[in-house]
Amino acid sequence: MAKKHVSPIANDLLHRCAQRVGNSIDALVEEFDARWKPEMGGYSRKLVEFCSSKALNEMCSNIGEKISDGSFNRFTFDMMIAWEKPSLEEVEDLYTERVAKEKEDIKVPRKLAQEQDDTSLFYSDLMPLLVDQGPNVGEESFVWLATLVPLVADVANARFTFETLTAPTAYRLHFPSYDKFLKETHSCINHLQKQAKPKGVELADDEFILHVEGTASTQRVVRHIGGTSWPGRLTLTNYTLYFEASGALSYEDAIKLELSKDIEQTVKPAATGPFGAPIFDKAIIYESSDLQEGVVLEFPEMTSSTRRDHWLALVTEIILLHRFLSKFKVESLVQEWEMHARTILGIIRLHAAREMLRISPPPPKNFLIFSLFDELPKGDYVLEELAESFKNVNSGHPCSASSILRSLNVSQLSVPTQFVEDAKEVSERNESVSGRVENLSSLESAIDQVREEAKEVGAAKATAEGLKVEGIGDSALVLMELLKPIRSIVPWLQEVIRWQRPATTFILIAATLLIVYKEWVGKAIAALLVWIVSKMASERLNRRNRAKIVIVTKPNGQSTVESIVSVQRGLQVARDMVQLGNISILKFWSIFESRAPKHADMVMTGMTGIAVVLAIVPFKFIIMGTILYCFIMTSNLGKRMQNERGNRRLKEWWDSIPVVPVQIVDDVPDKEPPLLHE
């Protein structure tokens, strides 16, 4: 029987949900009406959400088989369609909104990452034949489904996942691509379960293999130790990175790099090449306080470095996962494993997306929770909200991330029943009539804020891309040789400033403060000049023992090729410094001209405050306070007082300043002053 208030699409879904749960539709509606209140609003949509959550609870217990036969894929896609069009009024409003949105998209087209310029063969050639203007869904319905089933996407990065998957199809998700994505996800899970365990290692019950390369059926992985190279098999789990060097007949025992340790550890890109020359930028280097030297792993390929970038993102994600658990003191076994499960599913979705988009692999970070928000501005706010939402986690729910992994035979972790029951009680108290956990609203608002900040920073950074042009003089080796006398003083100054020479540091602070307080700056400069004159006189007396020319030697007996490579790297660093200087000047010019009004207002307010302070407080006291502050911040006490969040906010503020556009022309009319063209 058709229900009032709902559209034909939603009405059909309600009947199918009733059949799935083994109940009549009237009984479901009656149960919903008992819990629904008028102030909730959106009766039809809430009814769709309620019935969908009931049906999904039944389906998630055997989700693998239902993905394989396509029933889960079709059913959940129809749920998204019904959620978008729950009533007849919603159908009309959605059509009007979509037409307006398409016009807006034409005016302001979205920009894809450079690596996505070449659209995948699957989307460009096959999708038009498969779609044929069939039903499709938008971002909001996809995010809603992600709140119910974390297999489809994680609620933390569902919007970024949707943008990546639907970029070639005008940001609308069609069933053929959705169906293929889920089937590839299931296929990747089965593939990873079949991977052999690292030799000489016994994996923990909650340790799952996430990626393997270096086998006979995959591309090579090479470990570099000094001047030697060792091919082998590389295996990543949610706790450890294993490398097994290839032996004569089999692999040697695995070397363990424990990513879960609460120690200082980093992984970053590296370049390798013959004789140690950094020529091929296709490697990563893992460094930690437990290792005397870093572990260099190369991922050879002919053209790009997508394999290296993929491994770098995965290893970084696991490191950030354990930092998150340690920082927010997640001690509950249920909460910890739920976070592991969500991270595992994110990595599996990335594998599935790469299989779908082989020609143009998607950026890994859009599928990974921690790597994404570690990079985005104000991403730390999202991680705080994510940690807060874990207080209501229900690992025993059939559609939780950990339950899905158990139903797919991924997890052998045995969670005590009491932990599951306690978590279930907490979750049920926070579960709404729609089947969602209510405390997700603050998380979603934080995500929306991050997306807006990311767009602003991205637009500001895009204005600086045109300034990065090639060109700077050579003679880097000569410059470094001429700077040797000054460079020899730098280590001593660093030791003094860092309090490695406490006595000298105290003497320097006392002398500086005395000179400033007594206003002996002129006398101090005079003493410095006399000392320089004495050094010049000493050099004149000893010049007979000096060489008449400056001799520049190649460091460490480098060959000609290695010297050329070193000079090239030095020129690249110098070029980047020049570009950074240009961008910084143009950002200051942008603030001065108020091209960024928000930033200009902040600068003017700050300068006004500084002017008031300078007008009231004697300048020598300001200098003395500045000197004391600098020395205190380099001490152990100052390091404990440092505010990482404040530094991050300042960097994000600086990155969001757009630069003044620059155009290089052959001639400028005499009447128009430079740097003032509109």
C-alpha cells in the first residue's frame, strides 16, 4: 500500500526494506511514528532513513556475499536516490536546485589536480555507454549513506572521496561506477587476505596486511644500504612495515619497522641513483630514534613516481593513526580497534579507486583520514571532533567498521563481550530516529569549515604557481667556499643560543642587556670595529702564508657527474629561495593594497597596537624584553611552552594570502608605473 508524504521511489524502497527485515511496512511506519516528533521536521526523509538503517542492520551481517551478487550495491544506491527524493515536493525542489547548480558550475568550474587531467579510460570511454542519463545521486546522499555504512566511505572524508570518484562525471555518482567501486573494494579485501605472511613473523590477531609489493606478480622494491642494493618483498600492516630481502631460493627473515611505537619517526620522499647520487626521485626514507641510519626503499618505475607516492601515503597514514591514538589517549580496546578498522577500510577503498582509475590514479590523501586532515588547514579541529565522537562508538553494531571487517573474515580479534555491550548501550542512547549517532553534527560542521579553508588556501596558492619559473646563475660551489668563514661561526652561535654552553649563554645575555640598558650601543659597535681592524691587521701580517687564489674542492672526492648533480641540487634550492622571496614580497604588496581585505584589517590592527606600545614604552625595554624572550624560547623551559597550534594557525593565515598577479612583458609604457597594473 502506498504511503502518503513519500514519493513513488521512496515508497518502493520502504516496501523492500520491510521485506528485508521480515516485517510489514505498516509495522515499520508505526514504529517510526512512535519515535518521530514534529520538531524533527522532514517526515518523509526521516522515514526513509529509519527504514534504511533497519534494512542495513540485517544486510551487514553477510555483506560480502551481497556485494558479490550486486544486491547490496543496488539496494544502497536506491537508498541514496530515495533519500534525495523522499517526497513529491523534494523531487520538484531537487530538480530546480540541480538546474541552478549546473549553471553555477558552468560559471565557476572546479579545478582538478594536475595528475587527474587525463581522465581514466573507464570514465571517459565506457561510462557514457553504461550511464545513458540513468539515475544518479549527489554528495549529500553519499555522505548520509557513509554515516550508516563505513564500507562505502568514512564520514570523516566522505565528501573528499565523493569528489574524487565523481570528478569525471560532473560530480554526480552513477550506479555503474558505484557498483564497480564496491566490487573492487570486496575484491581488494579478498586479494589482501590471500597474501603470504612475512617470513619469520607471527602477525597479531588484529594485524591485517594492507599492501604488498616486490613479489613475482608485482613490481620491484629495492632497499639501498650505502652503495649496495637489495631487492625484496615489502609488506605493510596496520602496525608494522616488513621488508624481506630476496635470497637464492626464498626470502630472508623480515626486517621490522614498527610504526606503532610512540617514538620520533618520520617517512619522507628520497632520491637515489648510482654512486649515491640523488638522480631518481622514486624512493622513501624511514627514520626513527631507534635506528642509527634511515631505511631507504626505492620503487622503480619508468616515468612517474606514483608507486612511491602511494607507499609514502600509506606508511604516513599508519604512523598518524597511532599518533592519534596516543595523543587522544584512546585506551579502550573497542575504540582502538574501531579506529584501526576505519583506517583499514580507507586504505582498501584507495586500492579499489586505483584499480578503477589505473590510467590516472587518484590522489591518495582523499581516501585516507589522517593524512588528509594532517595536511588541510584546521584539520586538527576535525581530528579533535573525531576523537570526541569515539566516546559513543558501538563496535558491536552490525554496520560498524569493525563488524564489517569481521563479517568479511578480515579480523580475528576477539573483543570481550562486556566491552561490546557497554559500547552498545552508550551508542543506543545517542542514536537518533534516523539510525545515526547525533554527535556527528559537530564533526560535520568542522569538516565543512576545513573544506572552506582548504578552498581559500588552495586559491591563494594557485596565484603563486605562475611565479615558479626556471633560471638562476651557477657558481654555487664558489659561493659556499666564500661563505666558509661565516659558516664556521654558525655552529658556535647555535650552541650558545641553544644553551649547550650555559656559561657563555649567561655571559652573552648579561652583556647584551647591560649594553641596551646603559645605552652603550655606540660603544659596543666601536669595540666591534676595533676588533675587526685588529683581525685585518693580523691577516695582513700572515698573508704570505695565504694562497693567492681561492681553491674550491669537490666534497668527499666526488666525480664530475656527482659534482654536477650536487650543483644542480644546490641551484634548485637557491631557485626555490628566490621564488619564495618573490612570493613573500608580493604577499606583502597584496596586504598593502588591501587586495586581501581580511588579512589587511588584521595587519593594520596589529600595527596600530604596536605603534601604541612603542609610543608608551621606552624602546630599550622593548629590546631587552625581545632578547630575553628569544633566549627563553630556545631553552628547555621555552620548548615546553611552545604552542604548536598557534604556529599552525599563523602558517595557515600566511598561506591564505593571495599574491599580486605578475606578468612578464617585453616593454612597459612610460606612463604606467610597474607593479600597479590592474
